[in-house]
Amino acid sequence: MGLGIDEIVKVAPVVPVMVIDSLEDAVPLAQALYNGGLKVLEITLRTPVALDAIKAMVEALPEDAVIGSGTVITPKDLENSVAAGAKFMVSPGTTPELIEAAKQCPVPLLPGIATPSEAMNLLAHGFTHMKFFPAEAAGGVNMVKSIGGPLPQITFCPTGGINLDKAPTYLALPNVACVGGTWMAPKNLIAEKKWDEIETLARQAASLER
């Protein structure tokens, strides 16, 4: 049995959210982030090589690396992610079909919400851990704090517009386990294959307190 979503969100304070354009970058990028202390990695299904990138990372990285898929939108995305070896999945939002498929899926989903109604709907289906997205655009720290008042049983991973400066204010909230972000693996450093610089940024992110 793999880790539950409640355990995955506690592994590191930051989950890198990656868009992989070139398959040859997948393993060195994952290795740099892992070596920097970020062991939970989300690869978005936004590019043709995403599923192959997940497979390659799962094979190349140590056992304790937790490789997952993001931008999961349909039940087919769930199936493909499981087949690729993903240990968790993340969606930007939900549909009734996705919720039902996720309840039957052997790999856990971190579903996305932006409002209290969406959060209550998922809670009714048994989900207690959710992605708050797009975090900064949807009200930021104040919104997460406000939802925590009436719905303290939900734990969030806010993602969207968060950087190294903004992350600590989210991580200080009692209903936030971790944040998602792209700042530790910027496109220019990936393009230039500056894996050591990415590792340094990862180490900085991994040292954030919560």
C-alpha cells in the first residue's frame, strides 16, 4: 500500500509543480529537487511527455521519492497516472465523474477547490485534504484562513502564484500542510540544465518552517 494523501502532504513543506517539455530533463530535474530535500514531486499532464516523465522518475529515484501527476481532469487521466506509477494525483478542480472515479482509484487524489461550497461537496464525499487553487487569485492566505473557520476539518495545499516570500504566511496557518509552487524549478534554469542551482533553490524551499 502506498502513502495516504494525509501522509504525503506532511513529507515536505513545498511540493514542486513541474511542466516537463523535454523527457531528457525529467530525471535530472527530479534528482536535483530530491537531493535538495523536496521528495514529493508533481508532474502536470500538460505536455505529451508527462506520463513518460513520471515513469522515468519513478524508476530512477529512490524508494522514498513520492512522484505524482497534476492537472488531472478526467477519469482517463487517473487511469493513465496509475499506469505510469504515480503515487498521488492532483486536480485543479472537480467534476462529478472525477470524484466518483477517484473514490474507486487505488492511488489518492488531492482535489482542487476555490470556494467553501466546493470544499463542502468534497467533504461530503469523504475528502478531507484538498488543493486550494488558484491560491493567490482566489483570495490567498485570508481566504484559506476564512474557510478554516467553519471547516476546520479540511487540510489544504494552496497552489498558484506562491513563491518563496509568500509561502511562510500560508505554512503558518493551522489548516495548511504544504504549498505547491514552481519557483524552485524555473523554466530558464531547466532550459540551461543548471541542476545545481535548482538543488540550491529546493534546499531553500525544503527548509521552510510550518
